[in-house]
Amino acid sequence: MGEDAFQRLEGVLVRGHNVASQKSEHYPQGTIEMQAPFFKERGLDLSGFYSGTLNISIAPRTFCVRNARFHFPAVRWTSKHPPEHFSLSPCRVIVENSFYEGLIYYPHPETKARHHQDDSVIEVLAPYVAEVRYGDRIRLEVRPAEIEVT
């Protein structure tokens, strides 16, 4: 597979922690909205994406980030906990016959203070997708040079 090739995965949309898109007891806005200006300062504009994530379970498979296109170490986006490392990798979300360009959003667990994800759940930033519901099957295309699936 070439460096720009995609690997297609099948998954199911699952409920997340509801902090990426919504304010919570710890965050006055959704976490994506709070983090976006810090990513933009580092060269990644998220304005084309919904301020929340699609949480796609690929269980029983798991994934790990190997060499993401974007890596932002020590982002201090909140005073509630220490800085976090983030990696983001281009991907495609396919719902029915519609393709959406997206980014795998990966807050590194070793620096993430709260809301850990299972290794089988891939968080994706994408434009708003109105027609998806929890439990829906979703196809996801990832770059194997950046994301390793086992």
C-alpha cells in the first residue's frame, strides 16, 4: 500500500463522553471548540468540521497512532489539568453513499486527564453528518502509514 493509500474499516457509531461537543461541569464549552484555536495557532484549521466527534467502534479490532500527519505536543488548552499531546490523521467517513473528509482525533492517553476511550473506539472530526444515529454501521478509511489497526 502506498503512503497515500487508505485502509477501509467497518465500525459502529457509539456514544462518547459528550464533552467534545457540549459544555460540562469541567469545560465552559465543548472541548473541541476550546482546543480549536490552539490547533489553528499550530497550523491546523478545524473550521470546516463539526465541534464534536463521531465515536466509531471497530471492535474487536483495535488501533494505535503511529505517525500522524499532525502532532501537537504539550497543548495547554485548559487550566483544569496539565497540557495534553494530540495527534490528528486524515481519514474518510462513509455513511450510506456519502463521503466525508475527516480527521482522526487522538488525545494521547498518557497526557489525557479525563474521559479515556477504549482502544477500539476511533474519534473522528468531520463535517456535521445529520443522518447518523448511535448503533449505525459506518465505514471509515484510515491511512495505514499513520494509523495501525490490529
